[in-house]
Amino acid sequence: MAAVQVGSSLSHKIGKDRHQHGVVAEEIDGLIKAYKDGHVERPQIVPCVTSSLAPELGVTSRDTVIDKFKNIWARFYVPIKFHGKLPLLVYFHGGGFCVGSAAWSCYHDFLARLAAKANCIIMSVNYRLAPENPLPAAYDDGIKALMWLKQQALCGGADNWWTSQWSFSDIFLAGDSAGANIAFNIITRLDSFNAGQAAAAIKPLKLKGIILIQPFFGGEARTHSEKYLVQSPRSALNLAASDTYWRLALPCGANRDHPWCNPLAKGSVKLEGFVKFPIMVCISEMDILKDRNLQLVASLGRAGKRVEHVVCKGVGHAFQILSKSQLSQTRTLEIMARIEGFISGTRSPLSTTVHNLM
């Protein structure tokens, strides 16, 4: 979900401001302003960039349209030097379901470097945003992207420049924050739509694992880190902003114990039936989502899932795309190395493991 660092705090406002569109219903300062008449403003505080990359990265990138009517498209990152077929990572950006783009410069830089480090093709999906398109629109767009990918595998993808280099038997779903939530809920929806057979629904694609980076979940009851972990004024996510994102994204009348927001709430997805392939969860020590992420890992472990998690010390939410501090840069390289190891190690037995990145 990664919001972005701005000079002022990400303060939450409920609308007293008046404008040509009337009363402001919800606002996260500097990121999004939603009016009661349905108009939405998103200041462009992160630049959108083209797919071009510096040659020294050793990665080429291009954009591909998936659904022109819904403006669903993807940016592909393909390592130039490779041996054999490469795994493919389907990635969903963050932004609380309400902001963000696959063209944001911070994602473009991060994913190009990750493709080079992990030696994999990355398909970064641009999906529809709330509140104009509340959930499950983002999940539906993610499933559409997977079905489009399935069609490329079935027809040979003759019209796409990257298809000769990918292995459709080595597919991973990944995302950060709201994007990690999307990756998680895509699988639960595919399972529910196909009688618990998500894998069969996407054949001949073979899903090998899920990578959840600071997954954006919530709940009506507050966790310790949500209540007591102090955030700096420049934090990428605070509790007020988190609540606002959920009000804008969830269906009308839903609260934060809706299964899409809180997969551990009563009546939510039964984790025992959830995916049989490995799961990796990346957690930030200074993130308000830390405890909720740890609860998810524990619940997956109790359900018998093959899960490992990484705790990144001393850094906060979305550090890997937003922070330029030396510590954040070090942690970003470490998390890339862990993702590389997870992708390359999926053919080996995986137990529940913990890695603390000091």
C-alpha cells in the first residue's frame, strides 16, 4: 500500500473544506481528497515515468495493455542476460487501493533492480483504484491479469516480446502493502470460485509461491503496534491514514472485520484450505502493521502452511520504495536477496523459518 513521504504529516481530515465540488468527505493530506459528489483529486507527488531504463541495469522494460476498456496494463521487466527460462513474478503496487501506479518512479526503480537481482521477469500490474472502483475491483483486475497471462501460455504469446524467455511453470504472486493484500485475496477468490482449486483455474500456469511485503490488513480491534508504535510525521503510513484507506476501499457499509481487510476475523477465509505452496512475508519492525503481519504468519503456520517471514530491523512501512536513508538502502538489498533465495529455493522443502535482518 505504500503511501509516500511528504514534507507535512499524512494527517487525516474529514471534510470541512469547500471547493467547486462541494464538501470533502475524506482526505489524506497530500495524497488523496475525495468529495461527497464523487470527485477525487490525487496530487502527483510521485512522478510517473516511462518504461525506459539505464543500460547498466541489465534489464529491459516495456508496457503491455491487458484491458484497454478498464485501463488495466502491465509493465514488464526482463533481464537481458539470462540462461534458460526465467521465473515470472506478478507484482501489485501499494497505495491503500486508492493511490499509486505501476508507472510511479519509485516502483520502476525498485522492480527493475529486483528483476536484475532475482534473475526473474516481473509483470507489474496497473489496476483500478478506489474510491471510484471500490473492492473487489482491484482483485478482479488481478485475476484478469492472471487469465491474460494464462492465455499467453496457451497461445504461445507470439505477439509479445518477452514470452520466449519465461517459464509458465514458475509463477509467483507478490506485492507490497495493498498490493500484498491483492495477491493474497486473488488466491482466496480463485479458490472460492473454483471449489478450492485455484491451481486448476490458471493451468497451464503453475503457481510456485506468494511474496507478501508489509501486507495491508486491518481489523476493528487494534493491535499493540497499531496503538502504541509511534510514527514520525513523515511516516508512510499512520493509523488515521490506514482507516481512511479502508473507508474509501471497502464496500459501502463494511467495517474493518470484512474478510478482505481482516482474513483472521470470524467467518473469514479458512487458512487450512488456503494454498499449498510456499509463502514469504516481509515485515518492517517500525511499521504499525507489524503485529498484524506477525499474527498472519502465526495463523498460517498453525494451519500447516509452508511459511517463512523476514523482520527488517529499524525501518518502517514501504521503506524499500520510499526511503533513501543508508539503513533503508541496506535493508532493501537484504530483502531483495531474501526474495531471490525464496524464488530459487521453491523446489526445496521449506519449513516455517524466521529471518531477522539486523
